[in-house]
Amino acid sequence: MKRIGMLTILCGMAALILGGCAVPLGEDFAIPRDTEEEKGLYIVDYSLQNYVPVPVTGEQAVKKVALRGDLEGTVTWKDEFGNELPNLGTFLADTVYQAEIKLTSQKGYLFNPSIDFGYHAGKIEYQEDKHAVDDQGNPIRIVTVTYNNSNDGKITYITDYNLQNYVPFPVADQNPVWSIDTEGLTGTVTWNVEGGTTPLVPPEKFQAGKKYTADISLEVQAGYKFSPKRDFLYDDGLVAVQPNSNREPFERDLTTVTYKDSKKPVSNLDLTSYITAPKEGNTPVTAAFTDPQYTAAEVRWDP
């Protein structure tokens, strides 16, 4: 009887132990995963201007990116040669600064790997956005920025340096551009036939088969400035000789741009042989066609 009682107790203990297991013996245990944290929310604001304003003379240097719920960060300020400035308080005048901005996402938030942090156009000279991880293996972003001169923080830089948009290529029977007046800059243009000594004067027009030169002088409007890193240029193939412009912040002189032979204007404007006028029941012509003077890549109809 005693042996039977002991056997019953042992069986009961075995049943208790087995009953506490969530899975049958011999199978792997399931490890729950935090699926909500894995999903996360993407950070949506990638404008560095909203985290670290550009240096402006007399204003305070941001050292920490304020905790916003989705990310936080630190800023290490350096001089233009890369030397750290640990005691920097307010920005000095007429100074170029660098910054190393280290950003860390908060719990539940993720960086979008296809989007880089950046500043608005014309606010900085150079930027590098690096994807990295911290000591714990969490993804971070390290953005290294070289800013424009600290006096320029509130100045808008000219962004269009395509000269074709200011001074079009010479076309026969067309009027030359003599002056430029846009929101960001003004300018004057002096035209000559290559090899000639007398400049063209209004209302003189371009002639076919001539090679022209232009002296272009540009000045910025109030509140604007030329980027010291960029030259005014034409599209490839339009000019024969084009000097690099000077690097003055408020004026640029291009002396002398030499164009290739002037072109003739398109004169075959009658499309009757290419396109049939709309008529109910007919199929619209949409195929490309080529004229001796030009090519039409497609024809689109708008009711």
C-alpha cells in the first residue's frame, strides 16, 4: 500500500509539471515579439532648418535638438577648417561655420531610409547625410554641414544659373536682349559681331550666319546674393567660348561670351500637311512627324 501511495504522488507531480507547460514536450517554445515597436511611425519632417537654423551673426548656436516626440539630437559646431568650437555661444560676424548634427529617433519612430535631411536651397555650401548606428545598434543620422558666411543667414541666394534663361541664343531676325530685370537680379548685355568693333544698338536684329559675342554684366537685387560656388553657364553646345564668371557676391561680369553661328528662325508654321483638322468620326492624328526645320515628338489633343 505504501508503494502505491508514493507512486500516485509522483504521478501527480509529473502531471502538475506538464500541465504548467504551454507547449507539448519536444516542441520549441514560442518567443513573443513586440510587433508595434517593429512597425513604428516614420519621421516626416526632414527640413534641417526646423531643427538647426543656419548661423546668423549675433544669434545663439543651437547645441541640442529639442525633444519633439519623434527625434532628438546634438550639434557639434566647428570652424571652416573642422576644428571644434566647444565654447561657441553666439555666432560671430563674417564667419563660416560647420556643424555635425547627430539625430536619434525616439521609441516607436523610424528614419525613412530613402529621404535625406536637408536645408532650403541657397542656405548652405555643402552637406553630407550619413546613415549610421549608435553604440546600442540603434539607427541614427549624422549630417555634416558647411554653411554660408554667417552674415548671409537671412539672404536669399540666386538659384538659376542657366544663362539661356536670361540671354537667349542669337536667332536670325530676332531682337537681342539688351537688359535683364528679374526678381533676383538685373543686368545689361552689349552685343558685337565677332571681330567687329562697333556694338549693336537697338532696334538692330540678329542676322543669319553671323557669330556674335556678348558682354553680360549682372547685379543682384536687394536681399539676394550670388553663390560663390556657382558660375553662370549655357547648355552644352550653344557657345564656342564662355569665360568663367568672377566670384563677386553682388555682381558678375562675363566678358566675353562667344556664340556659335546664329540660327535661322522656324518659318514652316503651316501644319496642314501633317495634321488634319478635327472632324466628327475621324481618328485624331497623334503620330510624331518631322519637318525640314523641326521635329514634333507627339501630337496631343485637348477637347
